[in-house]
Amino acid sequence: MHALPPQPDVLVVGGGTAALCAAITTRRAGASVLLLERAPKGERGGNTRHSRNFRYVHEGPSPFSAGAYPETEFRSDLARVAGRDQDPALLRLLIERSRELPDWLAHLGVPLQPVAGGGLPHSRKTAFLLGGGKTLLNALYAAAERLGVAICYGASVEAIQCDEPSAPKVVPRTAAKDVYRAAPKVVHSVDYSLEGSLHTVSPQIAILCCGGAQADREWLRTSWGERADGFINRGTPHAKSGLLRNLLSQGIAAAGDPAAAYLVAVDARSPADDGGIVTRVRSMHAGIVVDRDGQRRYDEGADTASTRYSAWGQRLADFPGQIGYLILDRRGLQVEAPSFYPAISAPSIADLAQQLGLPPLALERTLSAYNAAVSPRGANANEGLLPPKSSDALPLTEPPFAAYPMRPGITFTYHGVAVDARLRVRHREGGVIDNLFAAGMLMAPNLFSRGYLSGLALMIGLATGRAAGEGAARDAFDDGR
């Protein structure tokens, strides 16, 4: 903390999975490395702290996976949720690097959950971390420290300073006319604040692994308007937009959609930041969901796969005040998975409405209309019910009645920087910033700008962090540094 190298071979910005993989890889190659983590030590690691598994391609069962997950299936899964507009070279990099992850992590002392252990659900497509994301982070930080990576906590990178073009160059675009384009820029310094003071570091290579901007309500408000005020940030409170805005202002090419975010339904009683996976609400199909006026707005039975989490997150963003209520009876409450927050319960719907601050008469009418339209045998015969309920359409008649208040929980944004096949950051005018790389969620929109797969974010962080670290080390030494 008191002897940070002012001119390291490689500067890594960020403190999560991608950053640590990049730092460890470059240091192993012999480069001097400085890692700047915005969070204090007790909050280090970004959203990795709340992770529990990573997706990876493998051709057969392993001690950590219940079966094969071939490349063709991964490609199909990704295309199903995110489309097929990925850069082919980046997708190839992700797939090939993912195959190595269990062995690479094992060599660094990261424990994985054995399939036979029984502590977590069996998965054919992902490997679960034994002890969760914090155990992963602790092992990677310990490895980085053993290797001699200089780590600085509480360091907020404010700006990347790029050289102005040394001279214009002519790039012919048509036979009739030449167009002057700026020569590629290079990073020559990075400004960061620490303990109230501004510092500057001049690395040979910089790797950006600083995630998205999901904790920045002001930034979100530019795209989501007042709806952003109703969002709960499931992850780190340190994922701000300052550095991304600085990069875009200098002509860095963007990737993804600034108006898109991965939202899931979370308990409205969750903290504003850092609640993690335990705040998720899951059993909409077992009851009905009403808005603050006591009215149903969507078919609760339409989504039964894991995609229901994001579907309901997006829906709640459009609810009045961005709040909704899952209403259950005794039978439905038995279906709901154990939750961090207890259900709000009452002996009658009127009493429940009073506790929730909902109009009792409106909620009673909504539930009466629902019960009258559905079959006690659960035959999903709900003619005349608007909106319909396409599955699990059972009447809610058995007290006690219960509720979970819900808000949209933001996990990450689909907006970052564009990169080439080597993970070098692109410029809007063409070409790349030769000594600037990006890895992890900051460049993830190059691979998916909508949808999600379980374990995909951690897969991207691990795979691209290693690849960016190798590229940075290679470039540093190729340049004679």
C-alpha cells in the first residue's frame, strides 16, 4: 500500500475474478503487476462474492459435473438466450479457455464441489465452488500475493489518459476520396484516487476488469428514467460508471445496449446493494402476483424454467412504483423455496392487504375472480380469467395467506467496451488501443447483450481474464520491456 510501483509492466483495474486471473497470469509470465481495487479489502471481489458456479465446456463427466457438456450444446444454449451475433473468434476463445478452468483453479487451491458431495444441486453444465465466490476470491488473492502482485484497495480509477495522435494518416475508403483518420492512441497514464489524494501510474500495459455500472443509479436513470430508483442492486456497490464514461468520451468503441440490464425479482426488503442470490423470489407460479393497486398484470404460470427470474425482473420494472406482491396460500407457501426473508402472513386476505398497505377490497376482488375462474383440481381451466394462468392454476383458499413484496433486482448491465479477438480495446475511428485490454463483464457485451445462462458471467471472467493476462504479458515482453 505504501510502495506501489509507479511504472509497472501491467496495471490491472478491478478486483474480481477477471482481474485476479489477469494479474496472476501476467505475474507468472514475469511481468511486474499492480492491481487497483476500488472496494475496501472487506468488500473486494465485485459480484464474484455472490457467485456459486461457472459454466464450462467438457466432453464427458468429471468429479465436478454430472455429464458431458459439448461445444455444440453450449453454442446452442447461448444462441437461445443471446442470439448468434457474437464475434466468432471471441466465442472460440471463451469455449477453448473454459475447458481448462477446473484444472487451472485446482492448481491455485480453489476447491470445487464434488458431484458426489451432495451439498449443491447436480449440474451437467456447470461446476460449483465449494464455499462459494468468497472462497474462490480468497484463494486467488492469496495466489496473487504469493506471486508478488502489488494490490491496492480503495483505489478508484478516475481516468485513462491516452496519447494524442502523433500524426494523421491517410486511409483510402474510396477510389475517389481519401479520408484522414487519427493514428491509433496508446495509454500513457492512469489517474486514480486513494485516501483523498489523486495519483498517477504509467503502466506499459493496462487491463480493464472493472465490471459494469449497475450500482450507479444516476447512470441508470439516463436510460431507465425514474424506474431506476425502484431497482435493488443485487451485487457490489462499487460498480460505477465513471471509468466507462471516461473511455467513451475519448472515442473508445462501445459494445452492448446502455438501456438494457439483467433484472430478476428480489424481495423488496433487501438492502439497496449487495444482497446477493439469497434475496431472489422464485415461486410466482404457486400463487398470483399483484401490483400496488391489488391487480394482476401477467400470467404467473407462463414461465416455469429458470428464465422466469429475468422475466419477472423486467415485468416488475414496469409495475407502478416498481413493486409487486406474490400472494400465496398455505399450499403455495409450501412450494416456495426457503427464503432469507420470512413471508408476511395473515389469517385472511383483508388482514394481509392491511399489512402490505394494499387496498383490501381490490385485493379481495382480484383473488375472488381468480378463484372463481380456476379449477380446484388444477386443470388450468381458467376461461374468462384475464390475464390467464397457463399452469399451476389452483385456487388460493387455504389460510394462512402469505406474501412476498418484490422489486426488480439488477445484476449487471449489458453495456461495456468493444474488443478485438485478442481482447484489446477498440476505438470508434477504427483499430485498437494497442496497450489496453479488457476482460470480464466490462467486455461481456461482445459475447451477449441480452439473456443469461447460469454460471456464464464467472465463465467469462475466468476465461477472458487469463487470456487478457497472457496477451498483455506477451506484448510487454515483445516490446522489449
